Amino acid sequence: MDESGTTKAAVAAEGIGAEKNEPQRYNPAEIEPRWQAKWDAQPDLYAAEPHTSGKPKFYCLEMLPYPSGQLHMGHVRNYAIGDALARFMRMRGYNVLHPMGWDAFGLPAENAALKNDTPPREWTLKNIAQMKVQMRRIGYSYDWAGTEIATCLPDYYRWNQWFFLKMVGRGLAYRRSSKVNWCPQCATVLANEQVIGGCCWRHEDQIVEQRELEQWFLRITKYADELLDGLDVMPGWPDKVRTMQRNWIGRSEGAEVEFQVTAMANTPAIKVFTTRVDTIFGATSIQLAPEHALVKEWVKTDARLASAVDAMIAEQKAARETGDIGNIEKHGVATGKTAVNPFNGETLPIWVANYILADYGTGAIMSVPAHDERDFEFATKYGLAVKRVVAPNVDTDELALPYGEEDDAVLIDSGEWTGEAVLEAQEKMARFAEENGFGKKTTTYRLKDWGVSRQRYWGTPIPMVYCTNGHAGIKPGGVVALPESALPVLLPEQIEITQEGGSPLGKVPEFVNTTCPVCGGPARRETDTMDTFVDSSWYFYRYTDARNSAAPFDSEKANYWFPIDQYIGGVEHAILHLIYSRFWTKVMRDLGIIANSEPAERLFTQGMVIKDGAKMSKSKGNVVSPDLMIEKYGADATRMYALFAAPPDRDLEWQEEGVAGISRFLARVYRLIGKYAPTVRYVEKGVHGDEIAPEQFAGQTAAGAALLRTLHQTIAKITEDFNGRWHFNTCIAAIMILVNEIYAAEAPMDAGEVSAATIAELLRTLTLLLVPFAPFIAAELWKDLGETADVFLQPWPVADAELARESEIEIPVQVNGKLANVIKLAADADEAAIMAASLADEKVAARIAGKTIVKHLVISKPSGKLVNLVVK
């Protein structure tokens, strides 16, 4: 059986429903709603036990959805993976927390309000209700009553505001003027992480503009080192996600060196960050970003320079907007000014270059053409000097430039450091700069502070005001934090939403006009709202104590459940949600309200559902509604197909025929158990099938023993897959093969050649194995087998190694290392019997005829046994 679940399993799925005159007919449209109504009447059916239960815990979580109004099969697959795991772990005896909620703030609600003249709150809550109905109908085992949250409701977003105030108090939230990313369609600011290839993350064809605005930021950079170093101790996260986060954080070790501008009194030194201070003797120019502070001063008195700089700024802007800033054609303009290299006193010309960015490093570089490809390209274009100061630690007559090696390289023509190994010289030269007051060893990051201000309505109000008159310590118009007692700052429910003139909240006088909490004088509320990624940065902690009105959550409860044992969601969230949530976790730890430093022990990123060659999404217009599939084939078939069609970490190519095939398979299971249910119910008057001791099967016929062997091999395989690689497709394929084997044994079963106890063991266990994948039919079949307790509360079957052991094994026989034949023998055959059977085999005998056996070996391997004959 391969990973695609084909071979025997495919035959099982496609041959389903061929029987004539079935005693019962599988009808999911009748079965499933009846069971769902029963489960809905038990609000605590899937509730976790208290954190004081003493049981081992398992926190299983799928990323919460945005309430767009309709699920599609991409959602179904994601949630089916988590639900299968949650159900399995409950049956294994764990205390399972499996919650669900709604990432309910955000731009789409405002866009819908503009389009449909429906208030965002009304639109959002209506969509939540619709999607919740769909989720219930699919049979996901969420604790709706105890854990459900919606981030747009005050009982949730008041804690966003509470956390914001805590961060203000710790200097982690601050306001400053900054060049920001502006999406014209969203009419709001985007964080750096929300700009993909120069375009908006929501509007893939919308070029993002650069604007200068006053914004609120969260100081995520304070945790840059911890965020980066933590990735080394997170083996349960995919390598791809960890690599993406490492690259985004972008830590660079190096030195900051000051170059004094020549003959310009009161002009600040040019600070240059370099990772290769060892090459500083090879610097032949200084290059500044077009928006460097010094350049802004110099263009005021130099029209030629001003014109060239304006053109470069426009060029950089265009390159940013197309996501092509790294491939910009390099050019520059000489300023006519010079600076002094502090290491050797040489005078270097200062240029302005279009490929130097003001927001990266210090906005200035020392150009070392002999040892940097970009610098070499620039120097060649403008005829600047090229000075080699690094060479391999071997004799060579030819050395192609630029030469950028560090390992096994030494310095040349570098003053007192000549002959030093490069790596050692970097450390010594950085220390020299610091000791002499013109530099220091330092670290820079690609990661920037998180801009959380949004000029939109449908988000968490920022709990800050601006005191009109000012008071002690606060100038007029200065910012003042609200006290915690003033929370929540409520969103007004009925306002006019436009995409012009700043935040819609700024047009609501009753919201804007307030009093200063310190002096009692007039004040103006902050009208920006928080980035919605704030909502999703800590929601999984609220799940542990979702009804708490006195705190975000109870620390004791959170510390029991965290870290999340298994988090499931798309890899597209690797930078946005996942890095923000790691930051938020560390802030909460430092506030003393949790003990863990990372939110999730393990992360699983599922593959996408593909239709018509593209990811299934509303924007692509290629979604398949689960409602239609459920109506035609049932919820069990729909969710089971999502797990069967491909391994969960790979993309799934949507095919409705596959859902139909699964439906036929379930019908076949239904018919089989319906036929033999009276037999099983009779056995259960005595001993339960899963309580039958192995010795009671000792007198089995060959047919009965073979069925039990397949059954316990199936239990072992599914259990192993749940505990390891999660290839649920092969789990379901194994169940299909088991069903095929039972069908093939109908004749001996009907003839009484298979004991009633064996039949009971087979069908009861088969039903339990279906629970994670097809809960509705499992519940129905469990009832048909005479059970009254919930099937989900039953213990997971345990494989019996003795019953699973093969009675016969296949043994390859090699002659002089080449396969002669494969023989079958009893699994417990000793070495003498194996050798005798090998020599008696016709093909082996023909291969060794007329030759002398000089050596014979029976080799035991993990995969079985092997006979090797050496002949002459």
C-alpha cells in the first residue's frame, strides 16, 4: 500500500455499493442530522475537564477563521485534521481542549458595509452564525459552550486594550512619526509583514505607497534576539517556518564605524554599519541613501544634487511598489564632499546611491569594491578605485574580484592587522574602534517594530487620549493613557463608513470628544484602531478561560494548558500571525501572567486544496461549498475525503468523484455491520469483544485468525500514524483493506467458521477506528451494535502483538548475492527448517545444480529474514 491510499484500498472504495438487496441502506441525510441534534443537546459533550483533573492534557488547536460567511473545502480539510487528532487523543485518555472562535475584526466587514449598507457588526455576527451552523453540521468536536470567542465583542477586545496599556507602561507601545506602507484600497496603514512583493497582502495587485504618518508601534525589536534564538529549540515546528522567521528577523553581527565629514564644522559623523569591518582598509568611497539626514541638508544648497536625489527617491519608491528594490539598476551622484576613514586617515569621496536604503542599517555604507559584488559593480561603472585587502591563506597568482571569502582568508595591506585571519581580525578591529571612540561592535536586524495603527473603524479602539490643554508633564495635545477602569473603550455601533479623510471614528464627535483622565479637561480620543493581528496574537490563551470578566484569563489554567500541544494552520501565516504570537507570549511571560516562552510545542502546516490549478479561495472564484457535498454525500464522506485524498502536509487536488467513492465505502461498512449487528449484540450479552482475552481466540479457524491478524495490524498502523507522521490517507486506506478482508470472509462467517466473538471483535473495533474520521456513522453503528454510551467516550483499541503476528512470512533466497526466489514459511520456523525449505525450492535448486555450497547464512533483519547461499 502506498501513501496515496491506492491499491487494495482503491478497490475497496470503488467497489462499494455493488451488493444487491441490502438489508439496510446508508442514508447520511437521515442519520447525520439526528445525531447532530443529539450532540447539540449535550453542550458539555466535548468540554475539557478542569485543569485540576490530574489527567494528562492535550491542547489541540486549528487557527481561528475570519467569518466570511461560508466555509469552503480548504477550511474543511484544515479543521478535519485537527478534529481527527482531538477525537483520537480523547479516546487515548487525554484531557483534550479543542476550542473554536472567530477572528472577527477586519477590513472585509467594512468593505461589505460599504457594498451592502450593512453595519459591520451585523454582517460579522450573521456570518459567524452561518459558519457555526456549517461547522456543527460537519461534526467538529468543539467545545462551543465553554470556549467560543469572537474578537469583535467587548468582552474580548477590552483585553486587547488592557494589554496595550501594559505595554505603554513598559515602554513597549509608543507613538512616532514614520514612513509607513499605505494601501489605497484598504485606505489604511500596513505593517511591513503585510506587504508582499510590494503589494497589499489582501489586494495582491494593489501597489503599496509610502506615506509619512504618526503611528503607534509595538517594540517587537526588543525581543528580536529571543525570537531568533528560540527557533533553535523548537523542533516541533517545520523547518520551512523557522527558516522564514530567521530570514525575516535578519540578525546581522558587525561593527558601527564613524566617518567624520571633511572640513564641515558641526556636521555629525557618518555612521556606517558593516559586517566586514576587516575590509575597511579597502574602502574607496562612502555612499548615502537618498533620504539620509545629511543628504536632506546638502540638497538645500545644491540644485544639481537635489535634482539627482529627487529622481533617486522616485526610483526607489517605484521599485518598492513593484517589489523589485533588490534588483534596481545601481547608479549614484557624487556630492563633492569627502569623509575620513578613521582606521588609516584616507579621504574618501561621498556619493549618494540609489541602492542604499534609509531604513536599512544606518542608511550609509562604506564601499569596498574588491570584496563586495554590489560595490564592485558601482565602482566599475563610475571608475572608483578598487583596493584588495583580503586574500586566501594560500599562494595564488590569480584572484578574481570581488573576493568575499572569510574562512581561511587573511588581511593584506591593512596596517597592523596585515596577516591576521579574517574572523579574528573582525573581532579585534571592532574592539579597536570602540576603544578609540569612533565605533563599536553592534548588531542590526531586518525586523522592524510592529506598526499597529489602522485608519479604519472595525477594530479595537486604542485606549489613549490627547489632552487639549495639557497639564503637569504633558504639553497641550499630549498623549495620555486611560486608566484600566475606563475599559473597554467601546466602538460606536452606528457610524458612517467612508474610505476618505482618515479614520471613520474621527467623524463621530460623541466618540472623539472626551475628558482627560488626569486633569479632567477636554481631550480627544485616539481615532486609529489596532491592527487585527493584535486580536489573533493571544486568542488561544483566552480559550482556556473564555468567560473570565476579571482578567484576560486565569494564569493557573493557562499554565496547565500551555504550550499548545498541536497547532494547525497554513504556512502563509509564518511571518504575520506566528511571529506576532510568539512576541505576545514573551510579553505576557514578562508580565508574569504565564510561565511559557513559546505558544506552541508543535506546529503543523497543512497543504492547500487545489481546484482548476489554483488554491481554493473566494478571490479565485473556485471554491467548493461543503454544504453541497454534504447534501449529496454526507458530512462523513466530505470530511473523510479531505483526509484520504492526500497526506495532510501536501496539496490536495479537488475531485468530487473522490467524495462519492468515500460515500460508497461508508455505505458498504453500514451494510456489513447492519448484517452482523444481531450477532454482535448476542455476544455482548456475555463478554465484550474488546475484552476477549487472546487465549479465547486460540482455537480459531484459519479464516478467523486471518481476520483478527488484519484487524490488529490495522489498529497498530493507525495508532502509529496518529502518533507520528499523520498520513491519515493511509490510515483510511488500511480501514478499507480491513473491510475488504471482512467481506471476502463472508462465506466462512455465514457458515459458522468464524466465531461470534471474533465477529464482535472485528465490527466493534472497526466502528471505533472510524470515530476520528467519520463520527456520525460511527455513532450510528455503535448504537446498532447495542451500545448506549457515546462512542467518543470509548477507549481507543489497543493492538495485540500476538494476534497481529503473521502466521507465515516471505523469505528471499539469494545465490551469490542475486535473488533466486522468495519462499513462504511459518513465522516461527527455525534456521534448520528455513535452510531445508530453501534448498528444496525448485528455482533455488536449479540455480545451485552442479555447484558446491561453500557458505550458507540465515540473516535476520528488522524487515524480516534473508537466506544467502554462496556457491562455487
